[in-house]
Amino acid sequence: MPFGTHVVQYNATDPSGNTDICQFTVKVNEMPRAQCESPPQVLHGIVSCQDRETLTCGIDYCYSGYIQTNNQSYTCQKGEWTPKFSSEFQTSSCFKPEPTKLDRNYTFSFTCPKLKFSPLDLRDCIRQSGLCPSGDILLCDKPFQRIEGKHLSAEDLQIWTTLEGILPYQANKNELITRMDVHGISIANYFTNGTFKDVCHQLKCQFEKIKADPIREICGIGTVEYLMEGRKTCRKCGPGWYYDNGDCVQCSEGFYQDQFGQQTCEKCPEGTTSVIGTLIKSECYIEVIVEKQASSSSFNTLALIGIAISGLLLLVFVILVVLVNKWRMSANKKNSDDNTRRNQDSHTGCSEPQSEVYDEIKDDAVLEGYVIYKPGDTISCGVYETLPGRERVENPYTRISWRNY
């Protein structure tokens, strides 16, 4: 619901066409601060918060007929609730007290040789005598649970009967015990004076004695004991929990329970699971979604690693291409220089490689001891003719490469 006040209306119609309307108001308040998660809602009660120096929440009240068992205040400090909400906060902070059971066992001893005892026969015997209690005292409603018999020997028969009183919360316990004792004594007198033989023809036995056990105050199946202001009462195990041998136990993973006082939890639908203590079926979630999220996260990580490796390989490839291009350019330049030198050698008609290249020699510079040849004259490689009448003088310029200007 959005924040604000809302009117909720229920329309009811019975098979006879009678109709009625029920309305109530719901007010949704925005949490003053968002430092902590919203406090859990309480079944059959209202949680309220106050924003003062710190955000404080607690149970405001429980609905009519429900008892508030939690008066604790919870404070939001550094993003956490102090103290922390217990696992039973939602289901047990407001509970409807269940009646307590008062049990008193009676043991009747008979001398009854070779009698085949049946709880139904004894129940009918007591009923025909008008001794079956009613209302909040029980005996004859469950003969196989409240009436038992056993031969201790070939002649000794013992019969156990259990009177059960239902004690509502805040009811008068002593008054109920007194009425239970009255019924117990009436049944004991019925067997003691022997009048049962006139009614219970199948029970042809001699009554010996009766024994009454002390009253036991217990909680029924699906409920556990709870002390409220020093008074014992019973409460049902709430949703998300189940009853197990006198205790309330949270439903395990993959199970849920949306009812009170149950002895088992319901399994989530096929292919779904749940967290511990799940209250309703709709909170069961699909496991595949969680696995896909984990797989997607792993895939993203692998994809990033793959992209990084691909980028590194691309960088190495580019560097190799640049180096190869540089090597090719250097090799081409070297080949070009070699070709140029070969061409120059072919122009002079000399096959001998030239090791040095000298600057231009001016026309008026005559090399001593050598003849100046004119263009068109034949020159033998490495052979120079001397002037007549002069001896050949070693010239420091042993190799000359001619250039055309």
C-alpha cells in the first residue's frame, strides 16, 4: 500500500442472501530513516517507530484476544538494530493463549479371571450409568485414549481412566479441579458399591481398590508452555515453525509452514527452496535463478579476462608489424644503395669495387706525374700512363671515381 490512510472493506453474503459489510482503516507510515532495514511485522499486532535522537521501534499493541509478550525497544545504530530481532519476534510477540489441560488418572483394580476387556465395553458401562462428564471435563469422548485395561496376571485386571479438564487462560483452576474430583469420586463409588454389575453385565468382576494420581497441568499437541506474569499458559507454535516433542522448531531449508500448531512443515514446490523459518509458500524461490546469477557473474569475469588477453595479443601483433615494416624499409634502403654503387661502377667500365669517393677536382688542378685525359679517351681501370721522360710517381690518390657534372 502507498503511504497514507486507507479504508479496507469486506462484503459478506451467506447462502440465504443475507449481506453485511465490515470496514476498518489502515494507516501506512513512511519509515523516518533508511539507515536500518524495516523491522519485521508482527502477526496479530502493530509495530510503531519514533524518530527522536535515534530511530526506535517496538510493538505498539496486540489485537484483541492476543497477549503481548515482547515489550523490548529496538534502536537503529550504525545501520543495525540493537538488540537484534529474534527469530520468534514475528510469530510469538503477540499470541493467543491456548487452554491448559488438567489431567487426573484413576486406576481401578479388579479380580476378574479370564475376562476379555474392551475399552468400549467400559465406556458404555459408565455411560449407561450417567457418569460420563460433559463440557470442560472429558472422559468418554476418546475411549481408547482415556480408558485402558490390562491383565496383570490371570486373575488381576487393572483399568486406567483419565479425566481431562480444559482450563482457559485466567480461568479458576481450583474450581475446575473440584468438579473433576466430584466426577472421579462418583465413578469410584460406582465400582466400589458393586452396582456396576447390574449395568455392566460383561464386567463380571470383583472390585478391589481405586487409586487417584495427582493433577498434571500440561499443554496439548502443537502447543508449548509459556509463563505469563508467573502464570502457566500454552501457546501454539507459529507459522514458520512446527511442534516436535514439546518444543517449537523452525522449518528447515526447502520447507514452509503458514499455519499455527502444526506438527510438520510443508515442502516447497518442485524446483524451489526456501530459507530457514519460511512462513508462506510464496516465499519459496527458484534455485535455478540463484545458479544463473552465479553463472552470469562467472561469465562476466571470464569475459573481462578474455578481453584483456585479446587486447594484449593485439598490441603484440601491432608491435611485430611495426618492427617488420622497419626491417623491410632498412633492407630496401640497403639494397637501393648497393644498386646505386653497382650502377656507378658500370658507368666507369670497372668491375673493381670503389672504396672511396672524392670531391670534385678542378680543371686547373693537374696531378703531378699523370696525364690529363679528355672526355672520350679510353681509360684502363687502375692503369695510368705517365708523361714522357718522367718516371711514374706514386700518387696518394690511388682510386678515383669520376662524376659527370
